[in-house]
Amino acid sequence: MKKDLNLPNIASENYQKELARILKAKRLEKGLSLNEVSKGICSVSYLSRLENNQIKFQDPYLKMLFEKLSINYDDLKKSRKQNLFLDLLKKNLLQQFVLYKDAINEMAKSNNYLDIEQELVLLYDNIIEQNYEEATIIMQKIDTTNYYYSNNEKVFYIYLVVLFYYKTNQINMAYRQLKVLQDLKIEDEILYWVIFELSMNINFMLGKKIIYLKDYMHFIKDAPTTYFSACFVIHKFRVIYLEALDDYEKALEKIKTYYSELNTSDEQIKYNYYYYLGLIYLSKNKYELILQTLSEVSLNSNIVKLLTIALINVENAKAYYHIIKLLNNYQFSKYEELIKNLYEYAMLKISNANVIRLQNYLKNQIYHKLPYYFDTIIYDTVIKELLVFNIKCSKYKEGCSLMINYLNDLKEEIIDR
């Protein structure tokens, strides 16, 4: 990901290029010819050169040309003083949700934005609101329409694609698109850090601990606190969890102390605290503690995942009937299929299904789906279960192969498949 933030000398050039692009795009959107728009204002060749940014524009001509397209030139210039995408990103980061919605409503009523800009804003809003079906339709429309993208629009669109795959648990697809995004030039600091933070989330999900920790140090040192203070808290939870892999007791005390000092009622921070506390317990196979601690927390997909893993491994899962009842009532979305299948596997195991049935379900409904919905926590659980079944079924060759791959960290083959 390339950061290019020193642009003062080309700001005016970018502004002219942007207006030229809007002029041409708006003319084409209305299905008007060069002759129809230029008539009574300027020559056809002048308009053509203006649209292709070959000459410097003059306000009087540009004002008349835009008015021919039913666009108020003064309003247009005012709207172009700030980047629409960045404005929405910043409002979300600052949790200014009312201002965020007002900005979207104002854009929807305005004639100052291109079709591609409106589609990208609509896509962003649907992802933020978790309207993933609608987001899918918008992405399909964008992909099948012959839009001309500015660099900012291209970067923002690929960022949204990565965000969509990440939010819908399609981590491998998010990782592949992230590689594309990292080769592009980022012209704004906030967008750079938004993308950087998303890449951290993806690397954590993939179990790339060394890369994650390296990026974390860069993030907390250089990312602007004003916009990313909430992100700092969540990443701090993660780092404490990773510390637990070496020193469980110290990490356990650290995360509890840190959370108590936050003194916050933010539900997202609360969810994340309990999730990473649960992961710390999981690092030492404290399954009963996971069930006792998380059973009173409102359910989301991550909490369900940890409770399910605990039920799979606890000695007497039936003793936790109240938790099973809670999980039975959880409404899995279509994007939580892997966690749903893991839970169904847990229910099969609790019901004392035979080893062959359990093994087949684990391999076909979970392990074989990891190339699409990779989650390192589920991956570790599945490998452990499969090894136990291979031993029980005397499939030592298959079990040894599985263990060798795991120890050699060949999960990379699954991630990149």
C-alpha cells in the first residue's frame, strides 16, 4: 500500500481535472452530444479539449456549460471542496452518525455527483448498515457498468470490496483483494490508515501474528488518535490475547485491569473485551471458564463461536443445557455458515453421534469450507478434532500428514488456495 500525501502543488491540477471529468460524465449521463452542449457558448473543439483536460478552464464558460446540464456551478464547486468519501469515513470514525446520515441524504438530493460516486456511497452505507444482500447487488451493477474511475474512486471501491468480504466472513477473498489494494497509491492520510487498520484485522483473522504485531506498533505510533481511539482499544485487547500465548496469568490480569480502567459503556468495546477474554481462556483450554463467563453476554457470531468451541471440548456439555438453549435460538445469517456448521457439529457430538459421522461432517461441512471462510481459531479447533478421530479410527498416516502440515504452518496453502 503506497502512501502519497505530499500533494500541495498538484491540488489545483486535480481540481481542474475533476471538474473536466464531471462535465464530460454529466453530458454523457444525459445523452447529449458535444454540439448540443456547446451551442451558443463555445466551439465544439473547445468543449472537447475542456472535457479532456487539455486546456485550462475559464469560470464564465464552465458556468454556462454546467447550467446547460442543469447543474448550479457555484454549488458544484462548493461540494468539491471536500472529498465525499473521506467526509463519510471521518464521520463514521468519529461516531457522528446523525451527521453521516445527513451527508448521505444531502448527496442523494444533489445533482453534483456522478453515478459512480452515488453508487459507491450507497455501497458503503449498505455495508456499514449490514445490508449485505443489497451491497452485493450494487457491486454487481458497478462491475457490469462501464464507469470511468478516478484514482480515488478506484481505491475506495476496492477498499469497499475488501470491507464487504471481511464483514461477511469471506476472509480469503478479503485477503486476495487486499493484495490488489496494497499496490495502489493512497492520496489521503485518513484513507491510508483506514485501509491499514482493515489489513491488520484480516491478518489477525488469518493468524499472521508476526505481521499483525509489527503493523500494530506502526499503527499506535503514527495513526491519528482523533479518528482511531476506539480501534486502539480493540487492538490492545488483541495484543494482550497474543501475550497470553506466552504468559497466561499476566495477560489475564492485564486485560481485566485495562478494561476496568476504560470505564466505558460502549457495547462494541464490551463485546470485544469478552471475546478476547474468552480467547485468553481458550489459549489454556479453560473451556468451563469460557462457558461461565460468556453465557451472560449478548450473543454475536464471535461469542457464539467461542461458546461452541467450549461445548465441543468440555467434558460434560449436557450440563450446560441453558447455554445450548441460548445457542439454539441464535439466528445465524447466511454469512455465518462456518460458525453455524461448527455449532451443528457440536450438537452432533453432544448427542453422541458415532465417530464416522462426526468425522465426515467435520471434514465436509467445516474443513473443506475453510478455503473460503478461513478463521484461524476454527482452523485450530478442527485440526485438533480431526487428529483425535484419526487416532480413534487408526488412520495414523492421515493423522501424521495433518499434524506435519499443521506444525509446518501450511495453513498458508489453505489461505492462498
